[in-house]
Amino acid sequence: MDDLTLVEQVKNGNTHAFRFLVEKYKNLVWHMVMRMVDRRDAEDLAQDIFMKVFRDIGKFRGDSKLSTWIGSIAYHGCIDHLRKHGKNQEVIIEEYTPSMLARIDFPDPVNNHDRGVLKKLVHQILETMPVSYRTVITLYHLEGFTYPEIAGITGMPEGTVKSYLSRGRQIIQEQMTRLVPDIRMVLFEKN
């Protein structure tokens, strides 16, 4: 079922269509929520986001992809949650320096190049980064959104999206090289 048909079905009160919508976009919402808020708040927030999608489905005009619209609701829901709970995790890019990362307690360098261990390290590094970096990296590398789509979801200018993505990759690469000095791998695999 294409997204416009799905939206029409949900608008008409088809609960099966809404369940299908949730199933189709749950990974998108879950990835964003898990990257932006504390784990203990994630499940409730994800449910709140889908309730907002359900309530506001009539506002979807089809100007963008449904995934972009849902991603935008998820992003703004997370930002509102962070503000409401006094957790301003935004850091201006110029203020985020390698010396800040040096104070973070990462595990000892990995001698075994096990993919699972390496992915876990990348995710640990990602969790220490500002929300903006985590969001852009997650949307681009895990969800496959384009720069314009990410700009549409977050409300950031496209140049800022590119800048955060570039700087985020650089930080991850620097930290992975520090943790695993002889590493020669491709970061950000989707699988």
C-alpha cells in the first residue's frame, strides 16, 4: 500500500491501516528517540509520537514523503521532551571540540576487530555527541534520508545538516582511530 493510500485509510478510521503505518515507521521513530532522549523515556515518547501522528494525520498534505513528515514529528517531539525536562543537549558546532571528547570515559582500545565490538564503540561515541549530530547521522546513515529531507525533518538549513554530518563523521573517525589505532574499516554500515 502506498503512503497516500495509507494516509487516506488512517484518516477514514481504519485501525488496521494505522497499525500498518506504525509497523512501517517504527524503526524510524525508535532510532530517533533512542538517539535523542534517555532510554527510560524512549518507549513512552515513541508512543506519544505515534499518537500525535494519528491525531494530526489530517494535516499531512503530501508535500513531502510520509517518512519525512513522521520524522519531523518525532524530531520535534524529542526536542520538546528535552526542553520540558531541562535537558538542553544542543551544543553549537564551534563549541564542540576534541578536548571535550578527551574527557569522556571510553573503554580501552580494542585489540580484536570484531564487527560487533566496533559497532558498539561507534554507537558509544555517537551517544556522547550533541543531539544535532546524533540526529543528522542517524537520519542519514541509518534511515537513508537525503540532505533536503533531513533539513525538512529538523528545520535546520541544508548547509548546517551537511556541516553536522561532516563534523560528526570526523569526530567518530578520530575517536575510533584513538580507540583502535590500526583500524581500516568502513564506518556507518547499515546492517
